[in-house]
Amino acid sequence: MSQQEKPNVAPEPEDTGPASPCYMQNRELSWLDFNERVLDQGADPTVPLLERLNFISIFWSNLQEFFMVRVGSLTDLSLLKKPVIDVRTGMTPPEQIAAIHTRCHALYPLQESAFQKLRSELASEGINHVYPDELTEEQRAFVIDYTRKAISPLLSPQIVNAMHPFPHLENGALYIIVQLKDKNAETESAIKTDGAADLDASTKIGKKKKGARAKDVTLGIIPLPHLAKRIIPLPGNDFSFLLLEHALELIAHDIFSMYRVIGTNIICVTRNADLDADEGVDESGESYREHMKRILKKRGRLAPVRLESFKPLSGGTLKFLAKRLGLKPYQTYITSVPLDLSYTHQLPDLIPEKLKKDLSYAPFAPQWPCDVEKNRPIIEQVMEHDILLEYPYQSIDPFVQLLREASRDPKVVSIKITLYRLASRSHIAEALIDAAEAGKEVTALFELRARFDESNNIMWSQRFEEAGAKVIYGFRDYKVHCKVCCITLQTDQGIRHITQLGTGNYNEKTARLYTDLAFITSDPAYADDALELFRNMGLESLSDAYPILCVAPLQIKQTIMQRIDEQMELASIGKPSGIFFKTNAITDYDVIEKISQASQAGVPITIMARGISCIVPGISGFTENVRVVSIVGRLLEHSRIYGFGPQENMAIYLSSADLMTRNLDKRIEVAWPVTNDELRKRIIDYISVSLSDTAKLRELKPDGSYTALGAQAACGEAKKGALFDSQEYLIERALQQSQQAAQNTIDKEAPKKKLLLLRKPSLEKMKQALPKIPSKSTSKTTKPASSKEKAKRLLGSIRKRFSKK
């Protein structure tokens, strides 16, 4: 796909002044590197074809949110009179924005290449994503007929030019842009195009008529109807489909019949979505929930930050749109990839089952953990031993069952829980609502500011209140991101508690896709801190007086710093030392600086950061002893683990907090030590398995690039199968452990059943042991009564009974 005549290059960054640490890099550019690793999976030939399509879709949705949030936030910062400098790199907001656009203009061709190659490979398997110029005559006639009859009634087209107002273009919505000419107007040359013609054909006029002006442009705009399905299956032997936006291009002549259609295109506008949820909360006088509803309405009206088009825009059209949207040329992107890839979520439902199975990952269901008995109450088992659930290898069902038991158990007095991202259909929420309706004291802390889940949380908070639960919203200046649940029981032995702490959300959907750890215990030490935390959150009171839990913003960073100092001291006297972090991102300046100090002291440090890593390893004099790796694979790595000491004796903390300034300084987060030695060893084993990955693990190099270890391993191995995929291994291990546990249960029950069979007398012996009942009949053998005779006797007895009455 050719680009526009003038390349969309952002302005060159200016000199930033003071030097920044050479072992740190910009968080935005590091995130874009992460998203490229996602895109790599979309181009990986070892990944099934439909799964590759899903990775390309994830790359698209990630980038969409990145522009809405991160670029939106930087745009806001760039408007401030006093520049806000990135402490890690010294870059100003405009410089970061320029660097982001330069990087993104390099990423778009990679996405196009991966998508078009995949489209070709899917076609060879019988799945044809057809573009308008690839339609057969039969398919073209079918599409036009279908679109005229089924879609046209849903359309709201309009004309836009110097005389007609420019409409509000919704964030992320698709629009068909149609360049029009008045049929009665004189034209310099006749341009014959069909409805699918490239809008750039109008540049032929531009060469003769220099300096196309925005005010001379007349456009037709067709919003893609929300109610219509994007995928249009096509007639034919194979599974072929066309997207709705292309079908609308084909009938543009019909819609704007009073004009001559010069060309068509598809565009999408991305808007700033970075909102200050607490702005004006005191002045409004409304409830916080109503305030959040009002704030959310503003999101769709914020300023545009990006314009995408499916084909190059003509000079006049680009100027017209850029002027109306307030965008610069470098903020526009051209791609032959569909501008909205959300249709890929519906596509598998339309593909024949056999074909879908061959082109997808082998199905996997999270397994019931082998150390939890399925047919015994979870409450009873937690009172006996701690439980660690490893999502998604193990199921979230034991925790859901625990809440269901708590909702019905008369011994349960109260349930307290923090809720950040609930599933839209949540068994967890339903169990808590059942508990409230059953008269339990349910306290739910809802974080209504969970970005892009605000509406869902607002809906659930209302349902909780209606059920009689106590709903609170936490701190004004701190998001509550910790995952804590505490169940209180009144037993014969007195008050008992069950505490659950998690690295990930109370969300059944993500628990099948994200790797997370959930710890459930009846240890009163955890409960005491959890209950104190809930009291403090209800009072909006920060505290650092928790004996076992580490609660941000006052304790987690401080604990990390203290633990790193301990490892530096061990290294200084020649004793074994080590540091391990598993996190979604590491951006905090203070933590990175401390890690550099530990590296200089000789402490070996491994950081498994799935996404952003602002620390650069291997920089002489600063981070020689730091290793940074990332796993991007079938499952989303999401658990947070902090480890201190050499691996065999590593002290383990689990946490809800990434090593980001926002988590450590601006949120309520919880980290906790794993004091159960058996569980600690399980986590260390999990770390060891992950670090052994050669299939999906990538290592960050001093130059900022990521290297696939699998490429190195494959060179020394005879077989491609020698690559080790840690996630697939853990899936298989969970399945085998579950099967073994089921077999153990059968084997355990078998001797009991055998004993019962040995003790059980035979049927004949039982019959012989029955007492003889004297018979009233004669010695002659009588025939058994027929069903007719039996019915006659029954009828006779009924008549006698009623005649007596």
C-alpha cells in the first residue's frame, strides 16, 4: 500500500538539556516494543492461523487504547505552560508524542505485512476475507442486493462541505467517506470509478488543478450502523466473507444519487480518553456514582489524537478532515488492514467447526486443583490448610464455591471484598448478592475509576445496594487496586476468618486467560490486617501499621527497598544473594535506581516484565548484573511476584502491584509474604519453569532490542520441537495432575467398595434367608393373574370401599 506523497513524520525532538540515566528508557516507547512482541505472535508460523489473527487483533486494540490514554494524557500535558519532563529520559511531552508517532508509522507496515500474509494463508485453508475488487460477479450482485435491502434502512448519511456543518465523529467508530462532485458542475476530466474506487483517484484532478482547497471539498459521510453485523458471508463453496464497510462503498452511488461519486474511503478517529474522574466531585452535590456517569459522557467528546484511513486520502480531503479535526499530517495513518478488528471475535462462530478446530489452539479448561477435594465444603478445607490457586491452569471455581458456601452458611456473619474489574456476567457478584439478600453483612468496595470498566462497575454497585449490601468507593486521591476478601464466621470455637488475597481481579473471564495467583487462608494474622485495611478504607485513612501485609502507598516500595538493601549487604560479605521480580511493567524511578545499585554491588537480578521495562540491562557500570525477560504467549502473564535471596531459599511476596509509580505511590495495593513453605516452593518452581522457556521468552538487550531465545536454541538443536513453551507445559501439567488426582480418588475408594462387595451376601443367599410366609392358596400351582384380572380386582375393591361409605 503506497503512502501519501509527503511522509507522515513527526517533528524531530529538540535537545532535552540535562542528561538522564543511561540505563533507563522511555515508558511509552518501551510499551510500543511490547506491542510489537504481541504482533510478532501474529506473524509466528508456529501459532495456529486463527490464533495469529487474534494476536493481530490484540495488537490493534492495544494500540487503540494506547492512543486514547497515553497519547491523550501526553497531549494534555503538552498544553501546560510549564513543561513536564520525563525523569527517566528527560523528554518533554511534545518530544514523546513525536517519538511515538515516528515509532507507530514504522509499526503499521509490520501489521499490514502480518495481516496480508495471514489473509493469504487463511484463504489456502478455505477462509477467504474478500476485498471489494476481489468479488466475483455473483458475489458482487449478492452484496449489493443484500446491502440495499437489509442495511440501507439503518443508514444515516449526510453531506458535508463549506455550507453544511461537520458532524461529531465518534471515538473508534467507522465512517465511509465519499468524495462527491455536483453532476451539473463542469469538470476538467471525466473520471469513471465504481463504488469501491480508491479515493486517491481524485489526485488525478489534483495534478491539473494545483492547490486543492479544503473549502472546495464536498463529502458524503455514512456512519457504520451499530445494529448491523460487520461480517457478510458470501455465496460460494468455501467460507468467504466481506466486511460491512466495504459493502457500503459499493452502494455509495445509490445513497448519493444526486452527485457523481469520485471515490470512497473508510476512516476512523481516535479521541483522547484520559479523564480526571475526581474533577468537580465536591461541587456537583450529586452521588459519586451519578458523578461518574456524568464524567463518562465527556469521554466521547474529547479531542481527536489520531486519524486512520483504509486508503490514501486525496490532498483536498485530507486538508478538510485535518482542519475539522485539528490534526497534523503526522497524526494520520494509512493501512490496508481493517480499521476495526473487533469482528475477529465473532468470526470463529461462523467458521465450520472442523476447520476452526484445525486452525486454533487445542482447547483447554482450567482444572480443579488436586489439593482441594471437590465434594467437601471449601470452608472446611481452608480451616485445615492454606490453598494457592494458579490461574488459569487451575480453576477459579473453588473461590466461587467458597463464596456460595458463605452466602448459605448460618455461621457466616460478614463478607468484605474489594472489586476492581468484575465480569459482566459474574458468579462472584451473584454469590455476594445472594449473601446480602440472605442477611449477611456484605461490604463491597467498588473502584468506579477502573478505566473502561466504569460503566460495568456502576451497574454492579447499584445491584449490590439494591440487594442490601454496603457499598463504599474508597479513597478520593488513590485508586483501590488491591484484591482482598475476608469472610467472618461465628463458630463453636469462637470468631474465625477466611482471607483471600490475589494478584488479579475477581473476574471469571480473565481467570481463564490471565496467569494469576490467589491465596486463601484461615491464618488470623492475615485476617487481622485485612479487616484493619477495610476499616481504614472506609475511613479514607492511610496506614503503615500492618504487621504482615504490605499496603501501598506507604509500605510496598519501602519493603522492596529494605529487601534489596539486605541482598546488597549479603553480596558485600560474599554470601549468596539474588533478586527476582515478575511484573507487568517496571517504570518507578526509585526502584530502578535501587536495582542499579544492587547490580553494582554484585547482586544477580532477574526481572520478568511482560510489558514496559524502563530499566535497560547490561549497561556497563550500572546494570551488568540485571537480566530482563518477557513472555508473550497464549496466556497473558499477569501475576506479580517479588523474590529476595538465592532461588533455593528465596523469600517470596505476592502482590497486586506492578513496579510502577502509579501502583506504588498512587494506589491502594497489597503485597504479602508467603509464609507457607510448601506454597513458597510451588511458586519458586513456577518461576523456574517460566525462566526455562525458549519458545516465547524474549530477552531485552543493552541496545533496547528484544531477542528470541528460541532462535538461539533452535540453532543448536536438531529438532524444532526442542523449543520449550512454559505456558503449554503448565497447561499439560495441570491436566495431568488433575487426572492423577481423579485416579487417586478412584484408587482410594476401590478398597472400600471391594470390602463392601466381600461383605455383601449373594442375592440367592439373601433370598434363602428370608422367612417362609405361609401361603393361603391350595397346593395346586396357580397361574399368575393377568393385568386385566388385576385391574378388575382393583376396581372391585374400590367399589366395595365406596359402597360401605
